[in-house]
Amino acid sequence: FFARGEYNYDDRYYADFSIRGDGSSRFGTDNHWGAFWSVGFMWNLRKEKFMQKYDWLTNAQIAVNTGTSGNSSINNYEHLALVSGGYKYDNESGIAISQLGNEELSWESTWATNVALHLGFIDRINLDVEFYNKKTTNMLMAVPISYTSTGFGTRWDNVGAMRNRGVEINVGADVLRIKDFKWNVNANVSYNKNEITELYNGVTEYVASDTGRMVAVGHPLGEFYLNRYAGVNPINGDALWYTKDGEITMEYNESDKVMLGKTHEAPWQGGFGTTLFWKGFSLSAQFTWVADRWMLNNDRVFQESNGLFSAYNQSKRMLYDRWKKPGDVTDIPRYGVTPQLDSRFLEDASFLRLKNLMLSYTFPQKWLKRTSFLNSARIYAQG
């Protein structure tokens, strides 16, 4: 169900509110429904008398909104305790627990607050700046549990809290307006800081059994938890690692894994583009980029395997950069040293790419009126 109201006064002040209820059978009988709300307010400063003398400021608005929303993104029937057949005990057919279930599962909730400033200058430049703070509570997570007491490694539950804070900036401008010609440029950038603020039962960190990744309070979700590769011993070609305390060792130990401060979710991202208009023709290009995103290149584990996966095609680096004799300085150990899934294979996945290029022609209205049935028509090519 959904209810909404709004109030508009003299185009200077605008307010709205909403209340909604969402239901999902993914949760237990007593937790099907979640109630969520939002409140928003906008002040159009440009309509105020004290702003009329600033002709160069063609738009000035301040908007504030706050509210909650729900998330039910788990698999169907996770709340049910299930048993299945097909098992045998002492050579007799039987049934066994196949899913623990949790009838207390309920909606994950996010409370978001946004403050936005919309400005326009000389009727050519538009600037939008928005700050936000989002706190997610009762997060739906697969929480680790004891195998010995349940026979399962995880169980879905509502635990912990997470915060996202950031800013989004958009700017667009008509650089040139000359008769039938117009040149427009636009750009946007966003920054998001993610942080786990709470887990469960006083736990401040745990390693996910299915991914081997650490989830820790004070760190972002998705931060890599790995052994730090220290290079190759130039004397004998053996691989080197750092211990948890920062000492160099020739032994690979799982206990030396640390949080690396690098995540697969890019905190920085954005784009920019330009469009040229001439009569009915337009040419536009849009670029996109992300920064400080990291990914584990698992292909290199096979391609730089030092003989472990010799049935696969190997990288040229195995010919030219692998350690071969004392004194060689390289990051690829001697042949026969088993590669480990460590920070050696962690790569900066930041990128800039041309996302879209389009050339189009819009037919003039005076041509279309002659057809008596076409209101608009455009032909274009894009890639």
C-alpha cells in the first residue's frame, strides 16, 4: 500500500511526504510487512524578491529529503526450516535437515538523508551538488555458525549496520550558441565512503567461509583480505611474503593475511561528454570512468603458474620475466614454485573508456507536417 501528499506554495516552496507498506513472503509469517516513509522539502530561492537583482543567477534551489526504504534481496524460502529425503543411515532410507531456516527474518532497512543544491548561471551553465548519508540496519547477511552443532556453516539473519556517505556533482554548459550551431559539454563525479559499523553478538570481524574475505567493523564491505606478496628472492628464486607484522618470510601462512585497504567497489566514478548540434544534425560522445577499484586477476594464477597448470597456455612473461639465475630481479619466482592467491595478482581495475558515440539527424517539423501523421522522426547511428 502507498500514500502520498504534496504541498506547493507560489512555486517558492514545495514539500511532499509518503508512507508505504511493502510485503514479502520471503520473510516469516510475523514479518511479511515493512513500513517505510519519506519527507522532502524544496526552496526556490530564485523566486524570492531579494534574488531578483542577480540576473546572472538563472536558477537557485535547495532541496532536502529524508526517509527509509526496505530491501528483501534474499533467495525465496530462506526463512523456512526444511528437510529432504534421499539420505541413508545404516543402509536404511531416511530424511535429514536440508535448510535451517529463520522465522525471525525481516526487512533490511536504509535511512537516507540528502541535501542538494541546484544552480543555473547566465542561462547556460547548470550545476547540481548533492550530499547524502545512508545508514543500513538489520542487514540481511549469511552469518557464520558452528558446523559441529548444526551441520551448516551459515544461517541467514538480520544483523549489523553499514553506512554510506558521499557527494555527487553534475555540471552542464552550452559553450557556444551561434545561430544554428550549439556546443554542449557535461561532466559528473561521485565519491562514496562505505563502512561497516556493526556486526553481530559483539563480533567485530569474521571471515566469510564461501569467499575467504574478511568482513570487519571500520572497514568497507568488499575490502581485500590477502597475504602481501614481497617479491622474489634474487639469490634462489623463491617467493617472499610479508608476515602480519611486516617482516619478510619465505613461508606462506594463512594467518598472515591482512586487510589491504583496497576494494572491488570503486569509491570514485563519473563521466563526461560533449554534444555538437548543427541544424538537424547532432554528434555526441560520452565517456565513463572509475578510480581506485581493484580486482583479483585469477587468470594470471593459471598463466603464470610456474608449471602447476602447464596444460594451459602460459603468459609470455614466463619466458622473459621468470627468475632463471642468481641475481635476477623479478616478481615471478623460479619454475616449480607454486603460485598463491596473494596480492601479487591484485590489480588496479580503474578505467576510462568511450561509452557511447552517436551521430543523428532530426527531420524538420515543416517536412513532417506534410505527412499529416508524423510528429517526429530521427535517424541515427551509434556504437
